[in-house]
Amino acid sequence: MEEHIRKVKYNSRLCIIIYISGLLDFLGVSIIVPNILPYARNLGSSPTLLGVLGSVYGCIQLLSSPIVGKWSDLVTKQYSLSLCLLLCSFGYASLGIVASLIVLFCGRFILGCFKHSQTISKAFLADIVSKESLPAELGKFNSFSSIGFIIGPIIGGHLADSSGGFMLVALVAGVVFLINAALIWWTIPAGSQLINKQRQEDSIENNKLYSDESDFTFTKLLTSFKEFDWADLWDLFLIKFLAGFSVLVFRSNFSLVLKDKYDANQKIIGYLTSYSGAVATLFGFFMYNVIKRYSSTAQLFYHVTILQVFTILCLMLCSTITQLVIFLAPLSVITCISRVTSTTITLSRIMNRNTGSIMGLNQTVLAMARMLAPFAAGVAQEFSVDGAAYLSIFTASASVLMMWWRPQCPEIRRMKSQ
């Protein structure tokens, strides 16, 4: 009994560290990301080229996500997370070294390779908490992370309008990621080793002993993906892609839409981004109360995706900043719920085995969306300032239809398979 209490307290401490890391992660990202597209436009980029700039990041993540995810299973989460954060520090700082589109493309390439900190953090949480408490812990993690989106855009907006401009923004973002890497490296080395040991013990009990996890090979990486039941997972990944693409394509050029449609400056863009983060943060602490009212997490995911269609439609029809503020709140809530419910559904399908691998594949799906969404949004904006919104509504509707055709609720799936 005492050993169980000690383990619970120890895991709670690790969760808090991961929450703080998630906060710093989103803080660093939100300081710089809202300023990248306006900065690139000032360098002479067209909307389509801006889309290509965003797509480089997603394209590289498409290739690197499953590799980094499996690598985090084969080495300690502490080592993989701290190294990714350290390399992201260099990647973000490099964006402001020289005022050049080539430097921006190179920096985004580096970040596409190593910006997997959120994926590893969620896999870490899945390793140390029970299946029943995972939705609540993911909700808390997202809420703490969203705090960064409250503070970061305001800081970035003011820094971008100062004499230092984008270079100062990039350097501050790099420092934040450097601090985050140091936090992970110095506070949870023993935790990762304990988790790997526990996973090996659990594997022995199930007669599925893992091989030496410190021995990382690409052959082991490729063969491990065959363990997943793809017949049961393909539709979930497609649904996640469509729903994620919908939000990403809407947000990809959102800062440019604010400039063109509402004549907003960088400070207003920063405050609106912070507002969205504040709503997501506040709701995240109450999310578990919403989730537990549903008998099925999949049903909740289905309902919020329907709401996503109507919310983006309302945002597209807004004619003033005030109206935009009203409808940005439900979109933040919908995105918050979708992230937790879709992740919970994915992890439940694999019975919490190889969490890093499945989260890596999950990140690959999102990376495909990140690769295609900026380019699609850029091309759509060439035709209309609301072109990205039209595309967003269409793909969200496709996701709803897919869930209607292939229900994600386990009980309904079992009934249909009989």
C-alpha cells in the first residue's frame, strides 16, 4: 500500500513537470509563429509561397514523426524530449539570424525534423497514468500548454513592433526552448528509467517481453509498426486528418486574413491569439467534467466535429472584430475537446502499448495536414480572402460524414462487425 502511494505521488510530480514543459513549449511557439507569415510577406513572399513555407514544416514532420515516436519508445522519454527541445531552440533562434526567405525555409526544415515535444510529452503521460485518468491528465496538459498561448502572442506582438523586430522575437523563442530542455534534462532522468523498467515488467507478465530498448535500429522500427491492427485504425486516422486539416487550413493564414479583411496590426493579432489561448486554458480545467458526462468519448468527438462545421461558417460570415471574438471562443473549446478525445480514442485502440509509436503515427497524420493545409490555404486565398474558410468547412463536413459511416464508438463497431 505504501509503495502504491509512493508511486502515485512520484507520477504526480512527473505530470507536473510535463505540464510546465508543455506551457514553456507553447509559450516559445506562440511568441514566434504568429509573426512568421507577416515577416515573410515583408520579405516579398506571395500567399502561395507563404503556403509552401508552412508546408515544408508539415512535410518534414510527415517523415520524422513515426521515427521520433518509435525512437522515444526505444530510448528514455527524458532523453528524446530534452534533445528535441534543445534542437528546437536552435531552429527557432536561427529564423531571425538573417532577413532571408532561404533562412526561413532552412529553419522550418530543422523544426520539422525535431519539433515533436508535444507528441513525446503525451506519450510520457500515457506511460505514467492509468487509462481511466488519461483524458483528465491530457486535458490538464493541454490547459497548461494553452497558458503559453495566452502570454506568448502578446509578448511576440510587442517584440515584433519594437526596434529589434523579428530577430528579437526569434531569439526570445529560442531561449524559452533552451530553458525547457534544461528543465526536462535535470528534473526527470530517474523517472524515464523507472517507466521503462515498469514497461518491461508488464511485458514479461503478458509473455511479450520487449527486446533491449536501448538498442535502436531502423529494422526494429519498421517491423514494430506491423503490430498495429490497421484494419481497425485506418478510418480513425482518416477522420483525424480531415478534422485536423479543417482547423489547420482555417488558422494557417488567419493572421493574413485579419490584416486583409479587418485591417488588424500585429498587436491586435497577438491579443486575439492570446484570447483563443485563454479560452482553451480555462475550459481545459473543466474538460473532464464534460467528458465524463458522455458515455462514449467517440460520441463526444463526433458532436464537437459537427459544431466545428457551424462555428467556422459563422467565423467566415463575421464582418467585425467584435463578432470574430464571439465565435473564436467556441472554436477554441472545440479544438481543445477534439485534441483530447481523438488522442484518447487512439491510445485506447492499442491498449496503451507502444505509446510512443502510436503517438508518432498520430503525429504523422497531423503532419500530413500541416504539410497540405498552409499550401491549400495560400492557394485558396489567391481567389478569395475567405477561401481557406470554405475549404475548412468542406473538410470538417467530410470528417462528420466519415464518422457517421464508420462510427468510432467501440460498442457500435463491435455490433456492426458481428
